[in-house]
Amino acid sequence: MRKFSDEDRERIRAELLETARELLLKYGPAKTTVKDITEPVGIAKPTFYQFFDAKSDLYVEIFEQELDEFAKTLQSELEGSNDAQERLEQFFCCYVEFGEGNEFIQEVFIKRDYQEVLGNVSSDQLTEIERKEMEVLVPPIKDIQARSEGPISEMEPITVLGLMGSSLGLLILHKDEYDEIGANLEEIQDGIYYHLQEEMIATLSRGLTVEN
């Protein structure tokens, strides 16, 4: 078995992740093999398994990296306001931008069934993914809850995430369909998709944070 220094292992691991991400976005998971990933990095296919147990493990780690970047963006965007409604609106906007603009998220969760990409992932890994998501998403919600006397203050954070996912998340998932509908609706200048998105964010944020 080939031996690597700690520095080499770190470099190779980073290159494998970067290459896997690029190939996934270009060709999709089915057409991307382990050999496709290792060749540009300059290691043999068997050596891959010194770094990852399976190709799906790469995608799990890439997803965790994307979440880390999202967390940084979210923290930065929420620093500008102390108002609960404004912070929740910004939280929702960041969520939407992440879903719409992140190529990896689009490829794995929007264009495909994520199980097609992560199908070999163990239940423990899926639990770890969920834990990572909660680690990123729950603290900002708790912060907003502490600033509000509206309904959100009495909710479990997972309920707020459920409301977000079942409204804004589904809207993102069906963006192409709304764009087709919107092409025939001249009265809504910016398109039905963005019109609904804006109204959902405003209505949810106001309804959850304004005291009855």
C-alpha cells in the first residue's frame, strides 16, 4: 500500500473532492466513475480507497462543505438587522439563494433524486448529514425566536424549517414549471415564480414574527 505524508494526504483529499464535484456537475453521478475522479489527481483507482470508502462518501463530504459555506453566508447576511421579521426574511432569502444558485445542491437535490447520488450512504451517514443541517439552520432560528413575540417564539425550530421547506422548498423544486406558466402571464412582469417567492417570504416572515 502506497504511503503518503500528512501534507500529501490533505492535498490529495482536497483534489479528489474538487474533481468529484466538477465531474458530478458536468456528467452526473451515473457517468462519473472512481477512475474518472482519480486520474486527474494522479493516483490509481485502488488508492482512492485509502481516502474514501465509496464514491458516495465524496458527495457527502462535498455537501457538508457546501453547508459550511452556506453557514458563513447566513451569518454574514443576518448581522445587519436586529428586527425579528427582517432577520427571518433574510434567512428565507438565503435559503432560496442557496437552493437556486448552488450548482451542487441543484444537481443533487433539485434535478435528481438525492438517493441516486447518495444511495450507498449508510444510515449513520444520513444521520450525520441531518445533524449537520440542524447545526447550521437551527441556531439562526432560535436567535430569531428570542427576538420575537410572534407565533415563531412558541414553535419548535424543526416546525419552522418544515414550513420553509414545504413552501419555499417546493417552489424551488418546481421552478421550471412556474417559469413555463409565467411565460403566458404578462400581467406579472417579473414572472409568477419570483412573484410567488416574494409573497411567500413576506407573508411567512410577517405571520411568524408579528404578535397577534
